Amino acid sequence: MTTPTSTYNPLLRGLPLLDDLPSLDGASVLVRVDFNVPLRIEDGVPPAVTDDFRIRSAIPTFDYLLGHGARVTACTHLGRPDGAPDPRWEMAPVRDRLAELAPRVELLENLRFDPGEVANDPAFVAKLVNGHDAYVNDAFGVCHRSHASVVGPPLQLPSAAGFLLQREVEMLGGLLGTPRRPFVAVVGGAKVADKLGVLGALLERVDVLLVGGGMAYTFLAAAGHDVGGSMVDHDRIDDCAALLATGKTILLPLDTVTLEAGAPFGCGCREGRVLLVGEEVPDGWTGLDIGPLTVERYAQEIASAGTVLWNGPMGVFEDSRFAAGTRGIAQAVAACDGFTVVGGGDSAAAVDALGLAQRVDFISTGGGASLELIEHGDLPGLAALRRAANAPRPGEGAARSRQSR
């Protein structure tokens, strides 16, 4: 398994780790986890967790705390309740699975049942930390949120990053340091507006940017190509043109798999004609995947890379007619001899579904968080931990700028 070569990781400086906590013997520790897991919900059957990966990922941190004599209480959000109790998002099924994997760990009710969580209400922070002696953040996927359970407790309690969060910082922080060259980023997904900031930041760091997914058609339109009925954010064409004009190496699709006008697409759809075209999309047709020439060209760049970051599918991969682009990129990333990172979200799901996860060096647990980290160079949750009273002070954190184990 390849590791990053960076010996300087700016994110580790001043970040308290588990060994920085005071004595845990008899202490009560509050652990922020990300147990926002998928549930099976069927009439007449109690809800059940269908994928417990996120729960299992927190076990090493729980084991460390319990092994040092602590009492552990975990807290998380689940779903999108609107600041009030909602039976659909109660923690009971998650609590049942946690009891099987870590029976000594308690789990609080859904944090987002209280409006104080999203609002970062000091009163809700006080309620959370009451009765606890220390706090651990092991939820990278929410570290880009300035929510009460993420940024509040480090100002009240001795705090630390758990093993899962530490691993994210070690791996993704290496991309902000001195990654192996060439550094190639592959960015896809539907909405270009959501990623303009990170694209600008990436162009300051990478050697080559490969663009796919629905967002590619706004770039193609900015480059003067006809995109037919493909998704285009007309308000962002000038922004895309400005990025193309930077002189940086940005590759756009050479060919596109399209669907005729009015035909549905998505899981299980088979209606409508599908046509492979070049850089120009005919009127009325919709581009929904990169074509084989693009996959081949992008794969060549990936194969020669020292570091690869991939975030976002190349097409509507849940529809098998438009999945080949994402599959081809996933295979190319898995075959790359350089250091490979998949930035969570749909890209991670695609790699997992294709059975390639073990061939990727690091798969982030937070799609949005990983992108915001690249864009801004830090996250609110990490910054909060560095403000904890027990955090290493200047000069004490130099040893943390180390290569990941």
C-alpha cells in the first residue's frame, strides 16, 4: 500500500491526539461519531442498519478509551430531522447495532432533534458536555460543519481527534503538503457551482485537472462547444471560462454518451436511444457519461501520476447505460502505482460497488468535508480541537508532521 511522501503535514500541527488526553481512568468521555448510516425501513418490520461500516470504523477509538479505563458516550446525527424529534430518525436501530459491536458504549439520541445542534447554541453545548471529563471528535464527515457537537466541546473539555479523524488528517493533509508529482485530480459530479471554489484551489496544487460528470458540460460550453440539452449552469459559464484561461492543464471530455430528448434515466431505465458522440452534442440530446476515448485519455494521465485525488462520478452511474465512465476511472485509479485518494461520497460508493476499495490507498469518510479541506486548508472541527486547553502548543507539534503509519 502506497503512502504519501510528504514529511510536513500542516494539519497535524497543534492537533491534540488521543495520547494528549489527561488520565482516562474513571473518566467520562463524550465521542462525536458519524453514525449517519443507511437504514432498512419496511412496513411491519423494525428499522435496521443495512451498512455498519461507519460504526465499525469507530471501534478502535472506543477500544482505546475503554482500555484506558474510560466510560464512553457516543453522539451523532442521523438523517435530516428539522430540529425536532422525528420517529423516522430515532437512534434505536443504530443503538441496537452498536450494542452488538461495542456493548459498553452508550449512544445519545439524534443530535439534530434539538435545534441547538445546527445553531451551535451555547446552551446545547453545555447540555452535551455536562457530566463529561473529556471529548473526542472521530467524525471527519461533519468537521466542515460549525455545529454544537463539533466546535463547542473543545472549548469546555480536554479534547482530541480519534483514530479515524487522525487518519483522515494524515492522509488528506499530505495533499496540502508536498505530494508526489505529477499530482492529478479527477473531479466530477452534477453541479459545477458547488465545486468552483475547490476547483480553483486544486488548480493551485495539481499538475493536471480532469473534469467529468454533469459539471463538464458547463466547461464544454465555456470552451465554445455545443452541448445540446445537457446540464449547463449558464450563470457559471464565465467562471469556467476564467478557469480554462488560467493556462493550467485542464482536460475536458473528448466524447460523450448521450440520451435522446425526453427519455428518462436512472435506476432500471431502458427507454430512449443512446448515442455516443464527440465533443459536440446534438440538439435535444443530453450528455450523461464520458465516452471511451475520454476514459482512455484520462486513464493515461492517472497511470503516470504520483498522486491521484478523485471526487465525483463521471456520469449517471446508477443507470447502467451511463456507468462505464465512472467504472473506467475507478479501475484506472485502482491500477495506479502512485498514492491514490478517493474523496468519499458517490466516488467511494462506486469504488466499493466495483470491489476495488482494497486497491485504493485511502478512501475518505467525508465527501463534502474532504473537498472543503482542500479548498480552505482547514476545517472548523479541526480548528476547534487546536483551541482545546490540552492541545500541543507551538513547538510541541513538530513531531506530528510525520509520514502516516
